[in-house]
Amino acid sequence: MPQQEEKKFFAVFLPMLDKQKSQHFRADHLSFLEMMRSRGHVYGNGRFVDGSGGLVIYQASSFSECEAFVNQDPYVKNGARGYEIHEWEAVWA
């Protein structure tokens, strides 16, 4: 039986680029995250209370897979948000 590839965590910062576009594409962004969560790719997400953007914790097998997910996000596709990806060694209490 082939060994299952280990999933890694990636912290993806989504800095605000355009507030109007962010408001316009918010529902699409949230639907996208829910779909990705149902497929086991999104572990958590939330906005920054200061309005500067948000954070999504993805699970993926590689940086390139995570980046492919991020580039499907309506916020990123439509120029509402930028992105910054960091592989994250999660420690859970």
C-alpha cells in the first residue's frame, strides 16, 4: 500500500489591496474557503480586526500546491488582496 503524503501547514497572509474589491468579493471568498475546508485544505481562517487583511491556514503537501490553492481565491484572483505564504510548524496545545 503506498504511503500517504504528509500534509504541511501554511500560514497565508492576505494583506488588503483594495477595500471596495474586498467587500465586493467577500461572499465569493468565504464560499471558496468553505469549499476548501470541506476538501480538507483549509484548517482555519479569519480577518484582522484592524482591517489590514486576514489569515488562512492551509494544509497542503507542498508550497507550490498551497500557492495553487491561494491563486484560486476570489480575493487574490480579482486583486482585492495580495498574499504571503509561510510554511508553518504548528504546535497545538
